[in-house]
Amino acid sequence: MKELSNAACIVGVDESDELGTLPHKSQLTLHVEAVNNAARDAGLRVADIDGVFTAGQHSPATIAEAIGVRPRYVDGTTVGGCSFIIMVGHAMLALHHGLCDVAVISHGESGRSGVGVSPRRDVAVPGQFEAPYGFGGAPTYFGLITTRHMHEFGTTLEQWAQVAVSTRKWAALNPKAKNREPLTVQDVLASRPVVWPFNILNICLVTDAGGAVILTRPDRARDCARTPVYVRGAGEGAEHVSLTQMRDLTFSEATRLSGDKAFAMAGVRPTDFDHIMLYDAFTSGPPLMLEALGIAKRGEGVHFFEEGRATPGGRLPINTNGGGLSYTHSGMYGIFPIIESVRQLRGECGARQVPDVRLSLVNGMGGMLSAAGTLVLANAR
Amino acid sequence: MDAPQRPLPSPLTPEAKPYWDGAREDRLMIPKCRTCGKPHMHPRVRCPFCASADLEWVRASGRGRLHSFEIAHQILNKAFKVKTPVVLAMVELEEGPRLLTNLVNVPPDPAKIRCDMPVEVVFEKQTDEITLPMFQPAHLTQATHGSSRTDSGRYK
């Protein structure tokens, strides 16, 4: 496993031309824009791409056709929003073995406007055992995880709200973030109730957005336009789909599996990072991820936010793009934390740039902590 | 009978037929492995613990504990017409398996509900074909207990 560490570099990242509410753009268009923008960022031609990776409703063949390439490697692993994070590891493996030379991981989702979207769901279990009771939509599942955490550890609504407040402070520094106005704990607690323990400000945005990441081997990366970002470690894991099958609602086994693998590959400890990106579909997500990754003790992930460690000026900045909570969240958010991590490692982030970022962690979930991906990224070998 | 106020279970899968047949007769049936002895939910054709195909259906006691809950103020599925707020729940049966369900006959108030409280099954008929198992606080049928105490406002 160790021989894969640093076997690939991220050389290009970018979003679609626009993010937000885009009823004038199809889902496929969001992919095409993002891939072209990321290729330009890398100083590569789209025609150089010979490995296509994507998750969601479109197959990699559909993306390849849309961008006009004939790939010799395709991967459509779809295990939820973390799929793009997991694919960095898959792309690294393919690049390492010469199965492709330039890999693109593409995301496009018309999550808000639903343009060119065809929902396709596996309903045998949820249709039978969940929908009749009102379950459906992520908040009705993640709420159960959150309540159980409050029961076992005494976590409070105010503490979850601190996550939204901290993340909004970062969004205020990101011109691309959707919601940038100041936010208080009281604002979160007083916002519209959706599914207790969640009010609307505990829940991520719903937007239309695309994003893409381009990887190649280190020898070729040196000829690209930007400072290469090395993939020091990558890991993935899956535990369950239905929440009834999750062994411990307050501890994500998928997250732990993915983290352990990524940290071992990179030869780092969970506490070595100076910048962290976590998948924040809900305010309770990042604290639970910190706990499962071994960065925080059980029940103490929220302390990173309420004590200001995660906020601008803090010792361990978390979700510096403004997160799914305030920047953008198209539905499968996982491409965006990778993009931000790379930009931070390159030092391109302007007002929100974290000083001296050398080692950055990306971790995301798929479904309800069902699957997970972790990356250890660095700006040097 | 009035039109159902909820989306009915769909699709009804062959492997789950005894579950719904049982519910129609107010019995909570769960699959159990004859090889390793463990019951499971949701129904499958192989035991998820030991992969044995030697499964039987047993009647669960209907008793369990509220593993977690939430209070929905809106339901996305338009076929769900029960007046909100409703309590969405995960129940752990005393046999072990967990179910998603509703907690009923309780105020939809986080101060009045707590994780791990004892619950018991109740059956709500939807149509001639479909009856849904739901759960209520166990004390409601234990007259000797009188009013059950929950430490109000546990979840701040």
C-alpha cells in the first residue's frame, strides 16, 4: 500500500462557470464546464484526458462523450457524495499502473433546479420499511444519528449551531460562497424547524454546481501549470446503507476504515494536519467525522468549533470554503472539499488562505455515514 | 375505510412477504437464522451474520427500546398526509434487530421522549392488505406503573 503514496498528483481543480440556482443549465453542462475549467487550470488540453471517473446519474461514458474524449479507463463507483473523494484513490491506482495517464474526476449536479435529471433509486428496503413512516430525504435519517449522539454524550443544540457559525465565518471570506452574511448561534436556534434536532440552518444548501479534479503521475505533473498537490494517502470504506444496519449510530465505521487506510498509506497520524475539509451536509457531521477519524475523542468533536480552533485564525481551520452549509451543496458534495484543499495547499485562497498549509485532510461521507473516503494531501512529497 | 394517509410499503418484495402477512394479523414477524440463532431485519434470503440459507420466521415479542428519534415538522413525500409534527423513530427490538417506525401516543415534544425508553408495538391498519407496525411508550399498557417519568428537557 505504501508504494501508492505520492504515486499521483492533483494538477487541476475548478468548479463549473457558475454555482447556485442555475435553471438555464443542464446537469451535463455543469460537468462539461467543470472539466474544461479544471483542464485549463492544469495547463492541459481536454484531449489529454484518457481516464474518466464520475459518480451519480451519468456514467463515465456519458461524461467522456460530452467532453469529446475516448477514455481507456472508466470508473463510475457511486456510493454517495464521497464517491469523488474515493475516486482520487482509484485514479491514483490506475495512474500508478499506467492504465491511464491523465485522469479526470467530474461532478455535475442540478440539485436545486433539476435540469436534465433522472432520479434512479433502489427502493426495495426504503420503500417498504422507511417511507411509510415519513422517512425520506437526508435530514430524516441524519437526525436519528444526531439525537443518539446528544443522548450518549450530552451534546447540545447550541453546540451543533456552533458548527454552522464557524463555517459561515469562512464563507464570509469566500467570494464564491452562497451565504456570506454573519450568523449567530441564536440565528440557528431560531431558524425554521425541519426535523428536530435540525432547524434549516443546521442543514446544507441545495444548489446546482459542478466541479472537477485532474490527476497525473508526478513526472508529468512537473510540466503542468500549477504547483502539484501530492496524494500522500487515500482510503475508503463502507458500512451500511439503511441506518438500521449501522452498528453504532454515533461512530462511523466507514469513516474510521477510510481514515486508518489513508493515514497508514501516508505515514501520518490523525493529529498531524494543519487544514481539514469535512463533508458538512449537517452541522453534526463534521464533529462525528473528527471523532471517527481519531482527531477528537468520542463526544468531543464539537469542541473544535465552539472553542474556535476550526474558525478563521484558529489553530486547526476546518471547512475553509464555507462548506456545504454556506458555500455550495449540489447533493453529492465530495468534489468540492478536494478543490478547496488543493487551493489551500497551493496558497491561492486570498482572504481565507490558511498560513503555511502543508498537510491537508479531506474526509467525506456517502449516504448517512454509509460509505466514506479520506485523502491526505500535501504540497511536497 | 378511509384512504391511507401514508405511502404504503412498495414494492412488497417476496423475501419480506411473511413480515407483511404477519403484520396484517397484528403479529410482528422477523426472520431468524437456524444456524447461528440470530434474528435480523430487514428480511433477506441469507443470514447477514453467517450467510446461512436456513432461516425461519419467528414472532417477536413486540417489546423494545427507543434507540433514537426525531420530530419531523415537514415530510417531503406528498403521499404522507398525517398531520405533522410526527415522531420518527428507530426502535431496537428486545430480540436485537432495529426498525424504523413512528412513535405514537406520545406528545411530539423532545422534552417528553428519551432514547432507551421502553416501547411496545401497536398495529395501525392502512388497507385490507397492509397493516403497519408502530410503537408507543410501554407504560401505556402497564397500569401499575401509573404515569411514567421522563426527565423533562433532557436534550437541550
